[in-house]
Amino acid sequence: MPTIHILSEDEARKIAAGEVVERPASVTKELIENALDAGATDIQIIIQDGGRVRIQVIDNGIGMSSEDAHLSIAQHATSKIQSVDQLTSITTFGFRGEALSSISAVSNFTLVTRRNQDTHGYEISLSPGGPVTGKPAAANVGTTVTVDTLFCNVPARQKFLKQRETEWRSIHQLVYAYALVFPGIRFTLVHEQHTSFTTTPCSSMKERVAQIADISLLQHLLPLHIRHERQNIALEGVISNHQYSRYDRRNLFLFVNKRWIKNHALSKALLNGYQKVLKPQQYPFAAIALTIPSEEVDVNIHPRKEEVLLLHPYRIYTLVETAVQQALNTHISNLVQPAMVYYQNNRSQPTPSLSTDMLPAHESFTPQNPSPTFPLAVQYTEQPTQEISGPAYRTPDNLTSMNQVVSLQIPLAQTPAYELKGHYAYTYILLETTHGLLVLDQHAAHECVQYQNLVNTNFEATTTTLLFPILLSLSADEYVWIIGHQTTLLTLGISIEPWSNHQLRITGTAPYLQNQPIEHLIRTLLATRTEGSTLSPDALLHTFRAKIACITAIKAGDSLHDSEIHHLVKQYFTTQNRLTCPHGRPTSWLITNYDFEKIFKRYV
């Protein structure tokens, strides 16, 4: 009996579907692209339970005949190409004939369609393993596809779906991207019977951003428009200036021939344009649409068509980087020029000071003098010890002890004897101890102190109601996510409440945040949603605490008075788990006397 056998058609379809249908967002993508290929000008997307229960896409495109409706769910059935030779000139989104076939293989599937010339529509439905049924139906011109209970017959795939909020955010970002690159089309996105956003047709990407983006972004947008006639390449879009930044890459949108793609090299070229303009780990908003001859783009290298291969990649990367640099340079020059004219006309007057938010960020900056103190006392009931090990101090009379290891016992409530020897690069505190030079990273050490205080204190009891609540405008997915963690924020002393139209009110903060820009803090916490949304509540709370500790801690480059340094050292040595900061970086480094003697060859 042979060991090789042919899979049943049903099993083969389920396995093949895995290449196209990865998650609810990939289903939504295929259905939206079908609607676009059908010439739709109005597309509605209705989602339930992050797409796990229902995905429905309604369009007003050209529709299909009953015969084409049945063929649309057959494998490798397409109206877009006749042969593989046409792939080099493809201008439509779909062309393989896999989407509807794959989707219908792993869901309860219904399609209702009608052409303009038909008096009535036609409906087909299919459940996994069952027959295809078709019948006449009342319908508007266009097509409605309903996908219920995704992966209902593939439990191994279903259990790997992420939490509802995570799947919903992926769908939201997908529809957001297509709304940006197709400003002339009306998009409506509904989740759990709540309209996330709806657009009206407009003429430019900048106008579309004004319809669906965070209100605070609009005043910082710069247009991009470049066309190379000889190379037949065009670049259009919008980017944010140096005054606007986020803490994740979710607002970087790149399109090639109106196809939303993920391309690391293109993203890097975009961010290279912001070098020395934005600080490290801060990212702009950017929506850049490239138009490239179809024969110079291979759109068939990825099963879900999320990536493309460029024939002349360096040419495109250079174009993107240069376009961003030129737009930023022009904008910054326009801001600085009036100040320079003022200076030239008033040379006898003191030089006017430029607002720091008018100029690009630089790698170096002037040290400042923040207060390093955390206003809340720390109480400990136990006195455990911490060991710092290193080679013993060597003297000419004690050469035999050169390899001896000693331990420095430091009770938590006691600061070891030390002498402050200096403050190097406004970043490292130099302490002479009996075992050598102890170097403290002032930011990491203070971050450790701040984190431990956040762990030890119940801030709910100390939250102060703001006399004037702060109103914060967010995108739809940000709003849903942050409101979902309202209780966690209250644990940290931050009180928020829903307001309206994706706005929330910050109504109270804890004393330790009284001098902090709370809006900046909330937006920083929003950056954790990419990696933190599937964490347990305790793990997410740790992530929040670590972020807040980093924001409120003394920074590298801050100038400290001796009294502030001594206060920080005392706090540091009364903090548990102080050898690394919450992110895992070392807080101190001990250079022993033996290390120095070995370097300078004092003993042979």
C-alpha cells in the first residue's frame, strides 16, 4: 500500500487557504481590493469581535452575473489575467483567483451581487464541507460579501488568532491605509455597531488625513510632490514636520502603485530623511504613494501581496529619502529665516531666542537641572543584602591575594562609604569606594528608583483631581485601547474618562506626575500597545511602570548639583533589584583597584 496519497479537495483547499487567509485583517484586505477592482466608489466594512465572528464588505461596484458569482469561489478563477506573461503589466489588486476560494474554504460564506443591467441580484452561500447553494435575491447594484466564524473548521488556526482588540487594530490600520491612498472613495468602518470613521470623497491625501487623523497632526503636515518624467516615476503624499512625532512605526504608510506594502528598505529610506531631525526612537507620520511603471515592480513575490520587488530599488530609496529631506529642510528654513532677518535688522539688540520646538532635534543638547527627587518616601520592613563582587584590593604586602574574590555586603537601608569624585559627561556619577571606582549611570539608576516607588505605592489613594481637565484627541484604535486600560492607569495615579469623537479627558494625576507633560506620557504609553496588547495584566502593568519610570527619571546629559547626586545615591542604595533598570540595562559598573593596577602595570 503506498504511503503517498492525494488529499481530498476539501482538505487541500483548507491548507491552501492558509497562504492567503492568515487572520481577519487579511480577509478584509482581499475583500476591499476586490471592491476596488470592481470600480466601487463607496465601500462599507462591518466587523464583529475583531473579525472573528463577522467580516462584511459592501460595495457599489459593477457586480457579477449569477454565472460569475459561482465561478468567483472556484480555485484559480480570475477575470484579471489570461496567462503568466501578463503579470508584468498587472494593474489590478487581485489576479490569482485565490481570495474568495480560500476565504470560503474556512468560513461560513455568503455573497450577494447584482449588476446594473439586472432586475434582481443573486446570492450564493457555502459552509465548510457543504455544497454551494445559489438563488435569486433582492440586492442593490454591487457586491456584499459576508464572512462568518472565520476558521470554524480549522480549530488549529482559530486558536492562534490574537485578542479581539489586536485583530481589530490590524483591520482599522488596513482600512485607514486604503482610505489614505484612495481619497476619492467613501469608506465607512463599523465595529461592534459603532462607526469608527466614515469619509467623504476628496481630491487629495492631505484632505483625507484631515478627515480621519488625529486633530493635533493637521498643523504639522508637509506635502510631497515629485515627478521624474524621464524615469516615469512619481511620488506624492504627506509627512509630519520636526514638531510632531510618535513612539511607534504604526503611522508609516508606504504605497507602490496604490498597493499598501511593507518594505523594510523603503521604511529605512524614509526614516533616514529624518536623521538629526527627530530624536532616537521617535517616528513621524508619513503617507507616501509611489507610482512606478508596472513592468518595474513584481507584485507576485508574497502570498498575500504585502511585499513587492523593485527592479531599480536604489533609485526609489534615494528618491524617498531625498524628498523627505528637502521637504523638512524647506520647512525649517522658512521658520528660521524670519528670526535671522530680525537679528540682522536689530544687531544692536540682544539676539532673539528661538523656541526649541521650532528647531530640529540634535544629537547633543544643553544640560539642564531637573529635580531628581521622587516626592514619596519608601518604607522597607526587611533588610536583605545585595552583593557586589570583584577582585580584592592589592597592596605590595599582599601579593598573594591578587586572585582573591571578596563580596561587598550592602544592606538595603544603608549607603556604603564613598567619596564623590566627579560627574562625567553629565551622565555618569563617579564614586570612590573601598573596592574601587563605582560608576553609576544616572538615568538608569534613577529609573530603578522611580520604578520601585511605582511598585510600592498605591496611587489611587493619592490621585489629585485636575482643576482643568486635559482633553486629548486620539485615533479610533488608540482611543479604544487606552480606554480599555482605564483601571491600569488609575493604579498608576492617572485618571481618564471617555469624552466624545475619540477624545478622552485626563481628570486626575498623582503627585509624582505634577511636573510632567501628561499628554506626552499618554502618547508614550500608547506606543506599548503593539507589543503589550497580548500581555497579562501584571505584565502590562510592568510595561506601563517601566515607561513612566523612564520618562520621569533624570536624563543622560542633565547637570546635577552635588546635593542632588548624594540624594540620588542614597535612594539608589535603598532600592531593591537595583543592578539593572526595568528594561535590563546595567545601572552601575565597579572598576576595582586591581583593574586599575593591571591597566597601568603597577605589579608584574
